[in-house]
Amino acid sequence: MTAVTVLRNARLVLPDGIRRGDLHIRDARIVPEPASPSVAGASDIPAPAKPAPPSAKDAPPPAELAPPPGEPDRPSTEPAPPSGETAEDAATSEEIDLAGRYVVPGFVDMHVHGGAGASYQGGIEEEARRAAAFHLAAGTTTTIASLVTGDRRELADAVAALADLAADGVLAGVHLEGPYLASERCGAHDPALLRPPDLDEFRKLAALGRGHLRMITLAPELPGALDLVRAAVDAGVIAAVGHTEAPGAVARAAFDAGARVATHLFNAMRPLHHREGGPIAAALTDPRVTVELINDGVHVEPAVARLAFDAAGPGRVALITDAMAAAGMGDGDYRLGVMDVQVRAGRATLAGGTSIAGSTITMADGFRRAVTEVGLPIERAAEAAALVPARALGIDARVGSLEPGKDADLLVLDDDLSVARVMKGGRWL
């Protein structure tokens, strides 16, 4: 018999708004609701711009974890089981009353370096699994592991090792942030390890990735960069513009050559100027481009984040964490690649300097700030945290929204948008 999970009385956060109703899950996927109505009076309800934590007396009761008791022989007036479900299946169903809690799609982080004290950089399996598990527990059900600039051997070994974890389903792929970056905008990358675009090295790395190398960030003004953009496209790897001093014309040339992402918009790139828009204006005005945004309140202030959402329009801003090992660990001293990083009051900077060295947030933090600080509707914040990055990665047929046929990757949120439960592939964590 196939067990069915029914999440009842939920506020389902969909791309076009919020709907009160039920969500049916079978065989690790979301399935259509039964033909007969299961919720009387279901209707769209508005999402609060700044949801307040519920008071103790108003807090919803805990979700029921077991099916409600009932008689073996149900009356014929009971709703029909979901399409394709037998009476025996219905008997094994788990029904959970969410008491009006939000349900959002599992978050998709296309740019993250580590967490829980662990880093993806060394390609060490134990560390990579720990970092991925930390972010999964916080609501990121799909993770792309990002690598900062390293020497040739380090990157080759890390890509090969992380490809094994991607094949096992721990990760959704690998992102090379470098090593073909502008020294003027190197940020937390070791400038001594930066190098010009190298087609032979890239092709070897792509081969080691065995189809799991998903994205590479590069500065398009470097010699040979546009050829590497084209080579990436040919290899099925997303080319991203970032850590760049490129003028707008060069950034536009990269997008015309096939680049489709702007890496952490505003950060580590030539700033916007009214007489030279640079890569920021080029990315925001090109409908083909997805722009990444680190919404931690450190990399980009809320007013500028809102400006980016307004300028790009719906469906083009992808929230990312750019989180490093310190995420979930508190203040202290850490490493990012070969660079020493200090975290003070949650802000990560290079030791002895002022350059920001990634973030310490989770996607749940960035999503919540998008609603409470940036002022986005909940459905648009969820789109930026799930569907937009999934679409940029080409995996939106499986993840990114609560649509029938997609993987049952989802989060249950309380009224204050804190994560109450996480489901991955139809299983609760």
C-alpha cells in the first residue's frame, strides 16, 4: 500500500498568491487534490507584509503527527481519496492539521560555501555532509556547493569529490566561484591564486564534475573570458558574471555570449554610476539574467534590495546565502579557502581587514528578512528563495514550487515565518 500524507488547513504559498487548503503527498511527490472538495470555503487570503509572532494564547496548537482515530467503516459521505488512491491507501494516510500555518516550497540555495563549522572547499565528505545537513535542517532542501578560488589541484580534487556527493543526492551540484576573477574585485579570494581564463583547465574540471558542475563565476573583461562563457554554455554549465570591474558594454557582451547569472549583485563588482551602469545596470535590465542577492542586511541594505526587486521585476531575483563555515556557529575565527576570516556580531570579514567574507545566514533568514525588512509579499519572497534559483539551475520541473508532480520538498512555517518542520522527498526531518 502507498502511504499518503495530507497536510490539512494550511496556507499554501504559491507563485500567484496564498491559498488556504490541503496538500496531498504520495511517493515523495505532491499530487493533485481529490476531485471532491476537502476544504469548505477555501479562498485566497492576503499575506501580512510584516507578520508578527503569535501571542501565547493565540499560538496555533502543535501539528498532529498521527492520523485521527476513526471507525473502520467510514460513511459513504467521506471525501474520495486522491486520484489514483485506493481505499487501502487511504487507510494508511497520515493527516496533519496545520492550523493555518504557512507551507512554502523548500528553499534552493545556488551559492553557499559551508555551515555548521564545515566547508565545501576541501571536498571532504564528512564536512560537506555536515554543511549540507545544517542548511537542510534550516529549510534549504536543494544545495549547490560553492568553491572559492584555489590552486589547480585543490579545485580538481574538490570538484571530483563533491560530484560523488551530488550523485548521491546530498548536493544538487557544484559552483566554481573563480578562479578567473578580477584582482580589483577579488573580495575574500586570495589574489595570488587568481588567473586568466583557461579553457583546458575548465574542460578538465567539467569532466571531473561528471555533469554535476552547474555554474562558474568569472570576470568577463579578462582575456579569453567570453570564449570561456561560450565553452561553459556548450558544456551545460551556467556562466555567471561576478567579481568584475567590467564596464556595461563588456557585461552585456557576456550575457549575449550566454552568461545568465549575476553573482551576488552589487558585491564585488563595479558599482552603479549614472554615466556608466556597469554590470549592475546590464544585469538588471536584461530579462535573460537572474541576479543573486545576499539578503543578510550586511551585503545589501533593505532599501537597495527592494530597488533590485523592483528594477528586475518578478521572477528574476534569486536569494542566496553565500554562507561560509561560520553559519550556525556564532562569532569566532574561521577559514574561507586559504583566507583567515573573523566573525564579529554575525559579520564575517577577512582577518585584519574590512572585506566581507561571505555571510553567516541561512536561506530561512534571508527569506524572512525579505518579508519583514525588504517588504515583499510572502509569495514573492518564497519565489526568490525557491522557484527563481530552481529555474536558473534548470531544475524547476522538480523543485521550487508546490505544484503537483514536483518533489515533496517543503517547509511548514509559523506566523512569525520561523521554520516549524522541514520535509525532503516526502519525509519529515
